[in-house]
Amino acid sequence: MYSTPLGDGAELRPLEPWHAREFLDHIDRGREFIGRYVGLPDLVTDLESSRAYLQRYADRTAADTGRICGIRLDGKLVGGVLLPQLDTSQGTAEAGCWLEPAASGRGLVTRAARVLIGWAFEERGVHRVEWHVDTENTASIAVARRLGMTREGVMRGNFLYRGSRRDTEIWSVLAPEWKTA
């Protein structure tokens, strides 16, 4: 129920607090891989923190300020896409993703992000969607390119992650560009 087919046995479905155990198990399977560039494994460490993380997104969904969806492959949670920021009054959003290693290289994130970003443009009337990515995360940069985003620049040393300063690339796509892509 409430799923969008992504092809090849994959689907996109909302993640909700009652998925906490499954979400934690998924994060545990990909903890090291996901944690190379994304802080999610540092936030989701046990069942309580898993439930709290998903509850924060349930609250954002209810307030229309964010959204989180799981990518399932043959029924198994293997990753996700999210809108950590959604501001319909300003017409802006930020999109992001994560994936466990067993599901990488199949185009799942690109297909899932296309669905979520399309929803933000078409259903929520957003004008601009941003993609923030660690400059070393070549896979996520490739997704931004495949989504037709434009690289706007680099914020140097803007993010302290696990004790080291990281650079962040900003990519974006505007509604008129999305419609013609």
C-alpha cells in the first residue's frame, strides 16, 4: 500500500515510526558503507533512536516541512530518499539519499530521487530543489548529474564530520528545468 514501483523489483514507500526495527536492521547492514558520507548511522544506533528518527520525519511530514521514503528491493528495505528541508512558502527543498552496499550500482537512488523530487515540484509547488553532497562522494554527485542538476559551487570546510572538516558541493534543479528534462 502507498508504494511507487521503481522497476526491477524495487519500490518506493513512506518510512514511518512503526518501521523502526526494520530501519535499524537496514542501517546495521550498511552502517560502515552509509557512514562514509552520511551521518545517519551515528543517529540511528538502537531501536529507540531509530523510532525517534522516523518520528521526527513523521512530524515533518505532518507539518509539510520534510519527508522520508524507503527504497525496497524485492520487499527488503535497502535505502531511502528524503527531503530534510521543505519550505513551500519559499518554494525550496533539499533532497538527499542513502543506500546499503548490496543495492548500490542499480540506479535505485536516481529512480527514487526522481519520484520524490517530481512530487516536490508537481504536488507541493516547489521551485528549487538542492542536493548537498560531500565532494568525495562520487556516487551521489553522479546521481545529481543524472537528475539534471547544476553544480553551483563548493562550501569549503563547512561541515565537521567525525572529527574532520569536509567540503560540500551544492547542486540544484529548478522547476522549469525539471519540466523540460
